[in-house]
Amino acid sequence: MKRLPRLLTAAALAMAAAFHVNADTRVEVGYIPILASTPLFLLEAEGWAKTEGLELNLTKFEAGTAAIQALAAGKIDVLYAGIGPVLVARGKGVDAVVVANSAVEELALVARGELAELSRKVPAAEAVARLAENRSAAVKIATQPPGSVPDVVLRHWIKKVTAVDSAKVELVSQGIEKTQQALLAGVIDAAMVREPTITVITKADPQAAVLALGGEMFPGQPGTVVATRSAFVRDNREAVAKLVALHVKAVDAVRNDKARAAKAAWEFIGKGLIEESVLTEALASPSSKFISDPRYIVEAAQRMQDFQTELGIPSSAAPAAQAFDYSFYDAVIGKVAELK
């Protein structure tokens, strides 16, 4: 079992070396400032992209919806973001395609205050209902904009998993940083968050409680993917192949050397805000599952697309599988077979 990660890394290196990209190949990359984007942070911090002739210009976005707009406008070429916005974007005519996966089941519903206290006595759904009844007011839960993965997963948990009365819950849509601030300030009762926010909140408040993990709210919850514009793939196929190969190598490194990965992530999402050791701890949490194979999330992505349609969120009529281009990842796996 230990041999496979080494083969994946060797295969990724072989794929990267197989293409000759001009030194001035510039790639505009958008990312969401979450731990699931760590493979991108690592390959950039380690200088792998530059060594292979790729000049990456990274742009931070607080939500996938804004990032998708930038992708549609051609302002960015590649995006590390949730699969949800990608599917919604395709439904609106944006020709975005997923070329690799990054992380799965990365979300968690975290509560503080009265809700957290109640959740230690009764199941999470019952805790939400009781708090709403005690207050005669809806329980406030922060999430990201409609169509985002956190929003869809939370709605699925409310409607399909727990059957909580929607009238007892008020969803507050806001960006990642505001969500963390609001939860720590006690302005909201709970929030849909990812790492490192989960670790930051539970360390700041030991009484905080994780009400549900991503896989419990949406089985097989698809998370962050690597997407690009089909036009960019057509015009820059060698650059995309090289980037996917490096991404596979980076995912392997993140899974096997968390301290190294944390150091890279700290430069992008933690510097001046949290300690590097917090990121190392976050990378070891149940909500940090890094998988580069895009096929791993296809079935769950289809279920997410179906649920988006049920919610009335615009989504592509085409099967979710059509949003994926497996050729780049398969080329890396093909190298693994050669190396065995």
C-alpha cells in the first residue's frame, strides 16, 4: 500500500517532464482560502510550477460564485473551488470543466453557545428544534451563497437527513471570513465551515461543538475540485497536463507530510492570523481528506446536481459526469502502470 503514493508522485513527475512548456506560460489561478486548496499552495511554495515552466498568478476569492464569474469572464484560467458552483455555472452556459479533484467531505456544521450546549444532551437536529422553540425564533446558521457546496450540503442535512422544520432555521449567507467572525462573536448559533476554521473555532472555544461532519450531512460530500475553462484546455493543453500532474504530486505530499503542507498553506491562508501548528493540526482532522482522482466524486456530484435542481437552483440539464475531463488524470495513472 505504501508503494502506490510513491508511484503516483513518480508518475506525476514523469508526466510533468513529458511536456515542454515555454517559460512564459502564464496561468491565472483562482482559489478559495481554505485548507482544501493546500495542494495548490504547496506546488507554488515549493517552486514546482516555476521549475516546469508555469508562471502561476494566484487570486483569492471569498466564495465560489464570485470565482466562477471571474472564470466565465476569462479573468482566471484555473480554479480551486467547490464542485457546486461549477455545476451551477455550467447550467448558466459557462463552459467550465473539472480536470482533477482536491478534497472531499471537508465541511462541518459547528455550533457555539446554547446550541452547542444542547447538542451535548440531544441529537443535533433535536437541539436545533428545541433552541428555536425556547427562543420562539429561528436558529441562525451561517453558510455561503446559494449554489455553493456549504449551502447545498446544509440544505440537504436540514431537508433530507434530519427533516428539521425549515421555519426553525434562518440561513445567513456570507463569505468565509465573515462566517468565522460571526460565529466567534456569537452573532450566529452555528456555521458551515471548513478547515482551518473548524480547528480555529474549537481551539478558541473548547465548548464549541461539531454538530455534523460533511459525510453525515451529504454522504460522499464532494468538495473542492480543480476546474478550468474548456477554451483554456483547448489552447493550452500541455500547460493543463503539467498542472494536473503537479497537483497529483502535491496531493500525495499533503497526505504524507502534513508539516510541510502546513508550512506552504500558512503563507497563503494563515500568515499573521494563526500559528502554523494550527494548520498542521487541521490537516490531521476528520475534515481533511485529500483525493486527486476526479472519478471519486462523480456519483456524489450527480446527487448534488439533482438536489440543486430540487431546490430550484439553476444547474446543467446534462449529467454531472459531463462536467469532468478525466484525460489528464488518467495520463498520470497510466504512468503509474508503466512504473509498476
